[in-house]
Amino acid sequence: MRRRGVRRRAGVTLIEACAIFCLVGVALAVFVPSFIRRLRTSKLDEPRALLEELDRRAQAYYRTRQGNRARCLPPEVGPTPADVGPEAAPFLAGSTPEAEASWAALGFAPDRDVYFRYTFEPAEEGCGVDVPAGEPLYRIRAEGDLDGDGALSRFERRATLDADGRVVPLGPLRVSDRTE
């Protein structure tokens, strides 16, 4: 006796395939924009964290004493890396030996590729630096072009001296064209 049952075919029906495509489409519509926002936000976290680190290192450099000389600042350095775009680049890409020496003196060397270029601008360079309270002692800046259109996002932090000669922030982190 032969069994007369329904024969099962391997594969999916057109309706099942459409349902799967719809579910995948909905999932992509929900998660891809969120992923892109998260990726962009993580790129925007870089300048804040690295400017904070650079600020700590510049303060430490200023406080160090080298022989009888105190309150020293290295010369202006940057922008490093020389060019920025939507892709990350090694921090010292395109830099000169002088720039590398200044970054090394500050002890600033990000351990990963960066999306922003960094600049250190002292009010005066060398030792015996002393600026009036409220005037910038130095500025540090990060500039990046996250979407490759030539417009730069800019983040800037400034520091000054308080009445006791300690380095203190001069205002909050300044941000212009955050997402360009």
C-alpha cells in the first residue's frame, strides 16, 4: 500500500520570501540609521577626549621645571596630521621632525588613527612664560572633515593662569560646525 499524502517540497514559497524580505527591510530601516548616528557620534567623541588629554599634558609641561627655568611652553605645533578626511589617518602622517619633537615634548601621541587634526598654539614659547590672568596661555584645537565635503568641524580649548599662577581652563570647550 502506498501512502497517499501530501508531498513536501524543499524551498520557500513566494509569500514566505516576500515576508522575509519585508522583515529584513524593516530591520535595516530601523538599525542602519541608528548605526550611522552611533558611528558619527563615536567620531565626535574623539576630539573631546584627545583635547582633554592634550590639555592635561600641556598643563603638566607648563608646571615642570627644567633647571632654573620654569613655566616653559613648546613652540606652536600642528596641524597634525597634515590632512584630514572621512577616513582615519595615523596621527603623525605628513608631520615634520620638528613637529614630532614638539608632540613628544608634550607627551601627546594618540595610540590610534585619528579623524581630526590637532594644533597646539602657545601665547609665548620658551621658558619664563607669564601671561596676564584671563588672557589665553595656550589654545589647543581639533579640526575634522567627517563627510569629505571640505567643511571642518572645529573644537577648541583654551587655558589661562589664575591669580596663583596655576593653569586653569578659559571657558568651556568651544565647538563650531560640530557636524559640519
